[in-house]
Amino acid sequence: MTSLGIGLIGTGFMGKAHALAYRSVNAVFGDVPDVRLELLCDQPADKAGDMARQFGFSRATGDWRELVSDPAVQIVCITTPNKMHAQMAIAALECGKHVHCEKPMGLTLDEAMRMEAAAEGSGCKTIVGYNYLANPIYQHARKLVREGAIGVPVHFRGFVDEDYQADPETAWTWRAIRAEAGLGALGDLGCHLVSLMQGLMGAVATVVADVDTVHKMRPVEGSAERRPVENEDIANALVRFENGTTGLFSTSRTAWGRKSRIGWEVHGTTGMICFEQERMNELQIYQNTGNKGLDGFRTILAGPAHPPYGNFCPAPGHQLGFNDLKTIEVRNFLQAIAGGHRAHPDFKTALELERVIHAIDRSAALKRLVSVNRAPVDDR
Ligand SMILES: NC(=O)c1ccc[n+]([C@@H]2O[C@H](COP(=O)([O-])OP(=O)(O)OC[C@H]3O[C@@H](n4cnc5c(N)ncnc54)[C@H](O)[C@@H]3O)[C@@H](O)[C@H]2O)c1
């Protein structure tokens, strides 16, 4: 395969993560097609020009439609705010481009379904930025669970918390309105936990949920005006998996002190495995050996025994970082394009994740248990 031209839209937090990942993926792995950092888009156009120089892209534009139709671009990366994902992804697929889109897919389940439909039969590959799935220690946890290291999994507990909306005086932004952000904590944070939870426990069948908006009005920067917050700061759900086991799911963007807490535990019949994203190179495992004198949790520290850690560093315990997860995600995507297989999670799989967060939202609105609905039926 000849080299693949990358077109990146957005140069913020995730734009930089994508740029770093596509720049370094071949140096880290050496087993993917060559990529060219072809075209960078942001607004205004002169910002795109400056960032293209910084990130190492050949050209820049202020018009994303020009980027998705550019003949030298084969992969379109979408790292813009949520409200632009659907129109950009669908336009890129219609131009025959592979699409690497940030999460959540869209503002609504309907948008996500339209994106999935556009990908289906397009002949193009897709992937959604559920980068925490790429953590080698998470994949090791999945292997341990599958191999029975804690017996049969019987229960899941998970939390995903940050404090970026904890201060009631933090200014109102687009993140507060459904027309621009979609869901609140669920779309921003909770969807990541769903991706990890379903990877460990299987598909969610039903949820019974409650949500809360803690700070209902926020100040508009530079004025005395306060505007309403339309989406949730907190969501809690009792989960029933399709395999019959239960789970507890909780997310908050108003949790003071939590910077990137993605904490989960899988309880098994003979032990437990626990993880905390703020210590993303460690797993805690408890195995009931019957030896009371040695009873307790053990820490497994990430190392070359947990592929592909060794591609980044030959020494255990030296630790991977957040941006490395994006590099692994990009490798998975490039391998799917080269090999002709589905990337994980592609639009089809990511749609199943997004059904869960929208089911939680729906359950809270209806104040009752709802099924996740593999098909888009109204189950009121
Ligand atoms: N996977 C993850 O772990 C993760 C982490 C953070 C954010 N995200 C997701 O990434 C997306 C972006 O979030 P972010 O934190 O990087 O936001 P950001 O505000 O830092 O960056 C957004 C970028 O999009 C650009 N942009 C906005 N409108 C544009 C337009 N019309 N044309 C071209 N460029 C435009 C902005 O100028 C900016 O460079 C969101 O969907 C968010 O949910 C994912």
C-alpha cells in the first residue's frame, strides 16, 4: 500500500493527540503503512497555518469541506466539538475517506445511527476515539478475566469523574447546551466507562438511572448574565448485563479533586481486579488463595509482558502516558485499513456504546428501568 494522507480537523486537546500519534506511530511500531501529514484544518485559517507548521503538516485550510474532498487525503481525523462530528464524518465518508472520529459520535442517538449507516457499505474504515481501550494494562485485565484469574465475573462497579465543572463560577460554554454538546457528563466522560465496562462484562441489557444538574446556571464570561445548563453534571445507573450479572455505573463532572478518575472493579467468584486511570500503569488483583497470612491485593505494574507496552519502552515500570494510548489506537486503525478488517471500535461498535449512555439518559427522564435497545424502538 502506498502512503496514506492524513487530514486533521481541529488542533485543540484531541487535535494535538491525533497529530502526535500519526507522527510517531511508525517510529513506535514499524508495522503500519506510511502516513503523510497532508492537510490541517482549523478556524481561522491563519491559526491552521501556524498549527500546521507546529504539528508538521504540509498544508493548511480554514475550510473543513475542502479538507474532506482533498484528493491527497485518505484519512480524515475529526477532533472538533461534538456538534460537528456527524456532518463532518458523513461528508468525509461520502468522499470515500476513512474516518477517525472523536467520541461521542454525535449529539443524539439518531446522529450516531446516521453516521453508522453512512459508514456501512461505504468501503471505508472508521474508528472512534475510545482510547482507554488501548491501554495495555486494560487489555491485560480483560485477558485475566477471560482466563478465570478471579473465577467467574459476578459484578462490576465503575466511576468516571472529573472536576472541570465543580466550581459554580466556571463560565458557561457550549458544553452546557444539548444543541452543541448533546449529553453532559454521560457524553463527555461516561461513554468511556461504558466502553471499558462492556469490554469486561459484555453488553448491557437494561439500566435504571438518575441524573442531576448540580449547577443549574453559569456566568457568561465578561458579563453579569447567567445562562442555564441543559445537560447533566452527574449520572448514576444500576446496570444489568446480558449475561445476567449486575453493575453500578457513576459519572460526575463536578467531583472536586478528581482530574481523570476512571475507576472500575470486576468482582469474581474467587477474586477481584481493580483499576484507576490516574494510576494508569497499574492493576490491583486479589485472588483468594485460602492463605490468610498472605491475604491481600497485589499490584501488577505495566511492562513489556503487556503488549504493546514494549514497543514504547523495553523496561517495565517506566510507564506509558495518555497520548501513547492514542498512538496504539492509530496503529489499530492503520492495520485495519491495510488488512481490510474492521477497526475497534468502529462506528458499528461505537453505536452500541452510545446506545447505553442514551438509555441511561432515557431511564432518568422516564424515571424507570429501560432496555438498551439494540434496535431503535421506543420502549416507553
Ligand atoms: N478521547 C478522549 O479521551 C477525549 C478527550 C478530550 C476530548 N475528546 C473529544 O474530542 C473532541 C474535541 O475536544 P477537545 O477537548 O479537543 O476540544 P478543543 O476545544 O480543545 O478543540 C477543538 C478544536 O476544533 C476547532 N474547531 C472548532 N470549530 C471548527 C470548524 N468549524 N472547523 C475547523 N476547526 C474547528 C477548534 O478551533 C479547536 O482547535 C470532543 O468531541 C471531545 O468529546 C476526547
